[in-house]
Amino acid sequence: MDLDNFLEIFGGVYEHSEWVAQHAYETGLENKHNSVEGLSFIMKNVVDSSPREQKLNLLRAHPDLAGKLSINKNLTLESALEQDSANLNNCNEEEFLEFKKLNYAYKKKFNFPFIFAVRGYNRTDILEIFNERINNSLEAEFVEAIRQVHRIALLRLKNIK
């Protein structure tokens, strides 16, 4: 498979960060990477070996949960499906305001959006986790956000047919 085809299929695995797929491809894919787990492993290594600033840009490429982009239907297809799976598009006014307040406070504290692999969770669970994680230190939250990004990427890889 050439680079253009690879990027067309796998370029969106990491939100607005096609560079991850490109670097994975350029690293040299082997038969051991010809599976969801193998490809996830090499893409994860690309991110983990990146400079902190590049990781920060990766985090900042993610949308707010139940935020303006989701209301205006401006999410990537992958993000829209993920947020829909957690029913975030059906927040009542109180939940929407809580997400809005938490998104603002979280971004102000950490300088990147709250990232959580929402598939399999409901709004109540997500709000509870959000309220817990906002109390983390910057370093703990940075590590957790990267871990969540990898989890999202793995789930996206599993969805590619």
C-alpha cells in the first residue's frame, strides 16, 4: 500500500494528526504491524517518542466533550460517532452547562482539552470522571490524556473495515 492510500485509511486515527500515521508508515511497516494491535503499537510508539510540544499539539487537536463543535455538527466523523455513542449529543441543559463549565476550567488549568475515550460510558459516568480528573496535577493529567488518546486511536483502528 502506498503512503497516500495508507493516510486515507489511517490518517484520522489520531484526531487531526495525520503526522502519526505518516511517521508510522515512514518508519517501515512490517508483517508484525499487519494487525490492529501491531499498527496500534507502532503508532503509539510514534506519539510516545515525540517531543512534548508535539504531544501537546496532539492533545489540543481534540474537541471539547459536548462542546460547541458537537452542537454545530463540526466534529470529525470519528469524534461525532464517539460522542454520539455516549449520548453526549442529548445532554439536558443542566448537563450541557456542567460540561461547558468543566471544559472551560479544565482548559484554563491544563491548557489542553479534557480527553476521554467515551465509548462504553454514559454522560453521568463521564461527568463523574471529568470532575475527578480536573483535580489532577498537570503532569498526571498530561500522562492520562495521552493514555486516553491512545485508547481512542485503538478503538478507531478496531472500527476500520
